[in-house]
Amino acid sequence: MLKNEEAVSPVIGSILTVAITVILAVVIGVYVFGYGAPPLLERPLTTKITAASNSDTPEADIKIIHKSGDLLVGGGWRLSVVPVDAAQEFITASSSSEFQVGDQLTVANTTIGANWLDNRTLNGGGKLVKGKSYNVKLIQFPSQVLLVDTVIEVR
């Protein structure tokens, strides 16, 4: 009535060792390669964007500069430039209008009734007027993070 159970313990030990190794490899791979991180459009951005009256030109315009941080993906951000007393009207950046560190937008029109003519120019909307104040907002979506929220008097 003797049973030979000598091989059971080494086999179970080997199976457990392999299983633990595989699980550790998966956990380390997920951590190192960032699998499971939200896509760029869905995570909040960390950026520094400034907006000011553009004194470099004789025209009435506003200069918006991407100083540092994450890239704003084309089609993933919205801009609103309206007189202070008007309701916000956002226009969505075209899919080819990435806004990255060092880029500058020069806005000479309001976004009321406007659309993008190209990556950096608005078509339509009313012309900005010197001496008048404008509410400037720039948001990233779908997270709706407000990246610029300021009132600028055009000089």
C-alpha cells in the first residue's frame, strides 16, 4: 500500500515558478510600456499657452503662443474669441491643425460665425477692433480642460 508521491512536489513547484514569472513579466510590461494609459485626446494636458494683444503688427490682433507642454492634436481643441459682452462661440480646430510648443496663432477675427481657413487663419467672423476687450478661451476636448481663459484689450 505504498504510494510513490516523490515527483508531485517538484512538478507543482515548477508550475508555480513559471506562473509567477509570467505574471511578473506581464505586470512589469504594463508598467513600463504604459498599456492601459488613456489616449492623448482623453487625458488632461499639461501645457502653458499665453494670449496677449499683438503689438508687433499694425492690425488689431491677438497672439496665442504655445510655450511648453503637450501637443494639442489637430481636431482636439477649440478656440473662442468674442467681445466681452457676447456669448462664447467655440470653433473646433481642423484635423490638420496641431498646436505644438513654439507655435503661434495670430487671431484677427472673432470666432462668431467663423471657421478655419487653414491651420493658423480664421475665415469669417468680425474683425477685432483696437481698444475693445475680448474674451479668449482655448479648451482641449473631450476632457474639456480650459487651457486659456483671459480677457484681452486689443492695442
